[in-house]
Amino acid sequence: MATPKQFASHADLKEKEVTFTRLSEHAYAYTAEGDPNTGIVVGDDAVLVADTQATPAMAQDVVRRIREVTDKPIRYVVLTHYHAVRVLGASGFNPQEVISSQDTRDLIVERGEQDKASEIGRFPRLFRNVESIPPRLTWPTMTFNKKMTLWLGKVEVQLLQLGRGHTKGDTVVWLPWDRVLLSGDLVEFDATPYAGDAYFKDWPQTLENVAALKPTALIPGRGPALVGEEQVAAGLQATAGFIADVRGSVEAGVAAGKDLKTVYTETFAKLKPKYGHWVIFDHCMPFDVTRCYDELTRHPDPRIWTAERDIEMWEALEG
């Protein structure tokens, strides 16, 4: 019996160099050459962390960097969305509160266990010291709808749902006085957006809503921090362009009555010259095209990815 073809991410074994960059008086970016980013806000009396890394052991490096600049307590952890690689390190920060949108909590209820097994299986390097993850899921202790304002002393932090995109629960963290935004995976830079749980139709408008805030610095979900209005605009435009190009290609294939395998092969070939140098392009494309095909045919809402479905899809498109 033939051995199943491994996910493209299984070949990604190189450790990434971490940078910890101050973007404003209160905001810092923890980035790692295209691995998932973490954003940090240091207020007058407490610290907020947005997106937690994939394991509590990995979160300890973020804590170490925070302690180089402040000894204030880490009061809040914000989950920008529900994906395991973003939330399973939360316990490593020992926060007073874990906050998410209600939509994100609903997704954890609906598909958190399946997503946990799926993501750990897909991308083992991102789950270093996986045994440090508690057996339970990461649950928010506070939720909100559309908008929540936190005060770290006199530092205002807004948690905003600006629309569906990467998931239905996407939250951005906005510092209005610093004009710094932490986007989660709504925005990527030099990294391929994962769109397996996305809303392709909604995502472009959501990015316009992000742009309307006019941030002067932005921490994307993956890739380097974007500093200055030109870099921020470039990140937004690159993400929007990728989403539009995937949707345009898949839409043409669906209109022509082509099956998923054919649409995937054609879309991959069309996009590879433009985006193939982006981090995790080969890994994301089967998930992205499958979700877009679903949305344009019979599944307006994302289907649950399980470890078994991951393998079946990968074999069907890449095997």
C-alpha cells in the first residue's frame, strides 16, 4: 500500500529567528520569519498579549521578551481567532482574563477539539514541546460582540470585529492613540494567508474596514511588522490581492463546470509565479482552494477540518 503524501509543512524544519520590535510607546511585535506572530501592549499598570503561540513552552520566550521591557503583570490575553496555533499557549502567560469575540468562542465550542488535532498533525514544528499543552481546550473567560474597550491605566485598547475574513470571529486589537493595529491573520505579509476557514466574499471589505482606521503600524498574523503608512498599505493590498486572485481563478473554474481537482491544479499554476515565494504557499493552497470552491458551490460556511479530512483532501489534490 502506498504511503500517504505528507503535508508540505512537514518538510519545514528550519528554526526561525525571532525579533522583538518596539512599534510605539506601548506596542511591541514578536515576529519569527513567517511563523505566527504575537502582539504585546504595555500599559500603565498591566500588559496585554494578543495571540499566544502554539504551546505554553513556546509562550515562555514571549514572556522572557516582555520581562526585558517591563515587570507589569500580564493581565489580558486576547484570542484574535480560534485556531490552535494561536491559542494553545495561553496558559503559559497565566493571565487574569482570556478574551475573545463571542463568535470565536462559538467556533471553539463547535470545532475546537477537531481543530486542535488537525493543526498539530499538519504542522508539527509549530507545536514545539506539544506535551506542555493542557489536555483541555483554551476557553475565553470574557467575550464580546463587535467592540470592547479595555483600559491599561490611561492606555486605551479597543478590541474590534470589523467583519468576517480569515474566520467568522476575527478580532483586531487597535490602539487609537498610538495608531497601532494587531490584525491577527486578517493580514499577512510575505506569507500566504491560510483560508481554510475563510469567507472569501467578505474578506476584501473587512480589509477596507481595517484600512479605514488608518494605522501607522501593523502587526500581521505572519511576517514582519509593518511600519509606516506605505508598508501598512502594502500589507493590506498584498493580502487582498491574494484573496481576490484565488477567488477569481476558482470562480472561473466553477463557472466552467470543472471539478475541484482541476480547479486546484489550474489555480496553483496561475498563482505560483506571483505568490510561490511566500511562506507556506505550498501548504496553504490546497486548503484555500478547497474552501473557496466550497463557498462558491454548496457550503457558504466553512466545513469542519478534522485530521482525517485533512489527509483525504491532501491525497485527493496532491497525492
